Amino acid sequence: MKKVEVTTSAIIYDDFSQLSKDDQSLMEQAITARKKAYAPYSKFNVGAALLLDNGKVILGNNQENAAYPSGMCAERVAIWKAGSEYPNMIVKKIAITAASTNTKVNKPVGPCGACRQTLSEYEINQKQPIEVIFMGEEGAVVKTESLLSLLPFSFDSSYL
Ligand code: THU
């Protein structure tokens, strides 16, 4: 028997203005996407912007449904939109932002577990890390070097 320590690392920026110009630009596009979210039930609007290595930026936002489980998160809307249009794509980065009409979201909102799992498939296949940058509406911003750093002991195709 042995005990293992699983560590991860992230950079925490005090706010958006501390990001590099390139990361600010990607986050600004995520904010644009967030403002078009369809979230009448949760009032929690999420936007995602993916940067591909061909320079394209693919946007997504959450799309809810009166039958609640039929809705979808912003990150998966974005990655599937990108994958369907560019099947051999390499994803460099994803920027994520969330804001609510009920409350001020002033802490970073990371991708949910299902979105981490979905994104991990693409990171593994492309054999290159996907940087993940996330924030609320204001306040601190988190940046990790890879998706898998957010998903220890994850499931992948090697088990099948
Ligand atoms: N949501 C996302 O879009 N991404 C996440 O990673 C977490 C949650 C959405 C789903 C739902 O429309 C709303 O936020 C509240 O859960």
C-alpha cells in the first residue's frame, strides 16, 4: 500500500487586467459569448471561447431548456461546435466566464466535472495541453497549464 499526493498548480491573477494581452482578448470574447447565453431558468450565464492553433476562436454559451437536463454548458457547446467544424483541430486555450442576474459572481467559476471530462478527450487526442483560464464576472482569474491538471485519476479510452 502506498499513499500518493496529487498536486496541481494554477496561477491566480488578482483580476482580468493582470492577464496577458492575448488572454485578455480571449476572455473578452468569452464575455461576449456569455452575454448571449440562453439561461432563463438558472439566470447563470456562462461564456466560453476556444482558441485553435489555426487562429480561429470558437465561442459557446450555456443553452438551457424547460426540460432542465436537456440544457447544455457553455464549454461543451463550444468544444463540440469546434470539433464539428474542425475535426483535426488543436485547441490551445479555453477562456470561461460566468455572471448571474441574481447575484454578483466575483470568484472564478471553473468548468463542471462533465465539461472537464469532455474537454479531456480532446486534450488527450491532440497530445498537447489545453490552457484553461476562468473567472466570474469580476475578481480573480485562474489559469492552469492543462485540462488534465483539473482532473486527476480521470477516465479515458485506455480503459476500454
Ligand atoms: N454551466 C455552464 O455553462 N458551465 C459550467 O461549467 C457549469 C454550469 C451552466 C449550466 C446551467 O445552464 C447553468 O450554468 C447553471 O448550472
